[in-house]
Amino acid sequence: MNDFVIPAPPVPTIPTTDGGLFPVHRVYCIGRNFAAHAVEMGHDPDREPPFFFQKNPDNLDASGTFPYPPQSQDVHHEVELLVALKSGGSDIPVEKALDHVWGYGVALDMTRRDLQGEAKKAGRPWEIGKAFERSGPVSPLMPVAQSGHPEQGRIELRVNDELAQEGDLNQMIWKVPEMISYLSEYFELAAGDVIMAGTPAGIGPVKRGDRMRASIEGLRDLAVSVT
């Protein structure tokens, strides 16, 4: 008889500005959701609609440090709005989508750009470039009661106090209700799901010792050191 019992893994969580913890179920990331970034990456935002990929829930990290990952010499920053859901379902109407939002935060979609590029050329999935350990630094989540539903507001990233990325949430091609509604056509969304809503132009590399500060107007800043 085999008495070995595999312990249940801990549920990944994100701290909240009201002192709680938000348990994470799934992580959906939207690609090319700012027109300038789509152009920056060599795509036509008017012709190619945004698409989604996933990170792993335990890739999200609120520690304030980002360990430079192995097997890469070109790791890039991407600042994004994080949308946290309190409920879900299938085929959610756009006009009802915001009823499912618990709150918002600031996130970084750190990317092993060289490995992502190799995967693209080979027609393979991007996980090796996107879904690695601690690849999603996050700020504490702010509940809707405090933040409202941000439709506009400055989003920026500074590296070593130098401005690297900037834009406005009103530049998103697909807005938050549209993203939720679209995703719910293909997946059964649930409480604990989070959506990373895309990045403005200005992505670029980081190195060990860099200090990043990501901010979105009205939300808690995210400060991260690259180690």
C-alpha cells in the first residue's frame, strides 16, 4: 500500500489595499491592445484584432523583486492594468460585464523576448517567453468601491527614474467590459480570474540592478527591483 500523499499546493493570492488577500484562479493576458504597441511589434491594429494567452496563477508576485530569469539575454517590461473578477460565467453581455469586477491593480508582464521571438518564428506557443516564475509582478489590488471603473487615466513605467512607457487607458482597443464579454464566449469565467489588459508602446529590456516603477492614475503604484 502506498501511503504517500501529495500535499495540496497553496492557492496563489494577491494582497489588497484593504488588508485582505485575493485568491487567483486563472490569468488571461490580452495581446496588442494598444494601437501604438501593436505597430511597435510589427502588426496592424486595424486589421488584426487582439488575442489572449495565459500565465500561470503562481506567476503573479507582489514581493517587489523580479529575479532575472534563466535561459534569456533579453527580458522586457510591459506595464498593464490588472482586472480582478469576483464572479464569472459564460456569454456575459457587455453591459453586465463590469458587475463581475472586484477591483483593479497595476501589473508587469515580464517577457523573455528572445525566447518568445524564437517561438513565434517556429509557430509555437509563447509560454516559454511569458509564463515563467515571477513573470507577473503586481501591486495590491484596489476594490471597485475605492477605484471605480477606470476608463481613462495615465499609465506609465519608469526604469531607474527614466520614462520608458506611457499612454492612457482610453487608448485601449478593447475596453474592459468588451474583454470580459469576449473571454466569456470561449471560457467559463470564475471568481478569482484576472485579466492583464495590454501594454502601451515603449517596451524595452531590463538588467539586474534596475529599478522599475509602474503606475496607473488612481491605483497603487508598483515598485520592482530586478535582481
